Amino acid sequence: MLIKCDEPRRLGVPDSGARPRFETEPQDSEGRTGRRLLTVDGEPAFELSHWCGTCPLLFRRLKTAKQTLSLEGVRERLTGSLAEPGDYGVIDVFGALLPEGEYLPVLLRVEPRLVVPGQEGDYFSGEQVDTWGLDQFWGLPEYPHTPYYRTFETVVDASAHLYEFVVPMVPPTWNTRERVEEYAELMGRGVVPTAVAVSTLDVCEPAGGFGDDRSQHWGLTHFVLDGHHKLEAAATAGRPVRLLSLLALGEGLASAEDCARLPALRDQPRSARTAGA
């Protein structure tokens, strides 16, 4: 459910002072483009979808992804629901962590469902294989090296579908059990807390026909800045949370027109992809 979308705004600090950054590795000796990355404090944290836009959608956790970006100073403000994206100055507080750029603040209500790669509900071994088939070298689906949350999907048009993911910086098994239980108890009393993420929109479409359902995948991926314990508690208890997404415009594989469509798409009813529709 879309709660509210603000106008795009400029946030962030120069790259040298930003904690998470979007980077591309240099070309190798054969002229091949390096990996597209989300780094944290200078260390590669996630490998992202390749710039070509014809490779499968990807967020792959790397070995150096070892820390979260929660800010204790705003913990109390986020224990309950934000009514507006800019409430309590939260956008500015988290914006000060980010690399300088244009961001679209979107406030959502989500009901997270925890997915383990290779198990029921996994996008990478399900919908992605339907479109791209198995990796032609390994003969296996893409593997993200992390559990993640699925929260929403909807139709874009007859040949395109939006898939939404919430990706923790560290696995839920690293969460403190007492804090997860604390949030679960609050949610049981009707409290709807707020998580915060920096997000990208990647639009990917296969160049060849390896799968049975050739379609365009719009991947809205939220990388969690604050709210790891809340999200696990919500997924365990079947409760909603609010998610303040700061969509990094220009950092994903999507045009300005695609990003402008996102609020309306996110306000549509949930709808699963019907292969070949």
C-alpha cells in the first residue's frame, strides 16, 4: 500500500563522506565493464544487476557485507508509524548518510514475507527462471547469498511486471533475539513501526529466449538502512510495517519516465504474474 510519495529532492553528502555508495568497478584488462556494486564504508556489500539490462535482475550479498546502518538517535521516532515521509526530519537524518544525488521519498505499508533462496517463494528460482532460464554456464538459478523479504508485485503492462524486494544488510540470523521479540510484542498491541531503506529500480529484459515467459522485470529493491529487527518481527508475526524508501534516481537501470511511473504502480492492487499474459 502506498501511503504517500513526496517530490524528488536532493539529499546526501560528497562520496567521500557517504556510508553506502553506488559504484562500478573499473574495466578489466580485456575491456569488460566491472561489477555494479553497493558499497558500505568503502567495502563491497552487494553486487547489483549488470549495466547491460539484459542480464537477470540481481542483488547478491558479498563476504564484506558485515554491518547495518541503523542510527540509535532516531530509534524512538521510528518505533511508531510515520504519517508523512518527512516526519521528524527522518529523511534529512538518513539523507546525511547517502551519496549526494536526487532521491524520491516514498512511504509504504508492507507485509514482509521472509524468503530463503532455493525455497518456496524464491524469485530467483521461480519467476526469474521462467523468463531467463537457468544460468547457461552453471545450469543453476542466480543465487543472492542472503535471505530477503518479498513484499509486493503488480502488473506494469502485458509484457512487464513489477517485483518488490526488501534486502537486509545482514542476515536475520544476526539479529538480536530480544529486540525481535520486543517488536513482535509491540506489533501484537497494534503498533506499526517504521523501517528505512535506500532503494533502486532496475528494469531488465532478456535479449535471448531461454525461458518460457519472456517479459520485462521491474525490480524495486529496498536495501535496509534501519529496521532489521522490525522486519523480522513483522514477517514472523504476520504484521505490517511502514517502510520509508529513498529511491536513488539515476542509480538504477531505469529511465526517469520509469521512475516517475513508480508511485502509481505501487498504488495498484497486488497482482501475481501470469506467464505469457
